[in-house]
Amino acid sequence: MSVSGHCLCGAVTISTTADPAFSANCHCTDCRHSTGAAYATLLFFKEDDVTITGERATFSHPSDRGTTLTKSFCPKCGSPIATQNDARPGMIGIRAGQVDQPEAIKPGRNVFLDSKLPSTPIDESLAGSPRMPG
Ligand SMILES: [Zn+2]
Ligand SMILES: [Zn+2]
């Protein structure tokens, strides 16, 4: 299903024309810092299927593999919006918390389980990997 979404203040809006290609819960420490949450749930789309309106600020940093991750957020309310990896051109990860359709948020796997918080429960029926698979 296509989804819509917005940041906390509403200045940034998101709409998609297609289903997410895949979705994952990421338990890495970078996701914790950038979201302020125990882990990050991301819905990955083809960039061409996603329209984001409103001004966004960005922050880029290296991944554990030396690729460049660029995260965007609303400069007004600070809500994280999206993340992109230069090793995966054409793909964009949308932060699940901004999505208006709860039923569209169906993470298929957990990644970076080796850095998850001890208090975070894990759905063992999902695929899991200690770091980023592939
Ligand atoms: Zn905002
Ligand atoms: Zn992460």
C-alpha cells in the first residue's frame, strides 16, 4: 500500500505511490542517537516512488562499512524523516514513526542485533542478523 506521513509540526510531508520494498528494525547505536528511540523502524522505498515536501536539513556520516549515510530531518521540530546510503542509490528509508498508516508498518527483519538494548524485546519469528546483512 502507498503511505502518507508528516513530521511532528507538519512542515514536512511524505507521500508514496508504491509499497515499501522492504522494512526493518535497526538496533544500531547510530539509529538510537539519531532517533532518540531504542531502535529505528525504517520503510525502504524506491526514491522515485516517494515525494517529500517542505524544507529539510541533512546530516551525513560514515557507516560502519565506510559508505556515507545521509539523514534528513525537519529543521523546525527536529523530527527525523528519511535516511539514504550512497551505496544504495535510488533507495530511501522513511522513518516509520512519521507514517500515517499503522497497518503499513510491517518490519520483516531485525538488523544490528549485536548492539540492541538488553531491554528491547525481539520478535523471534522475524529474520535477524547481528549486523547489516549482505
Ligand atoms: Zn516539523
Ligand atoms: Zn541503524
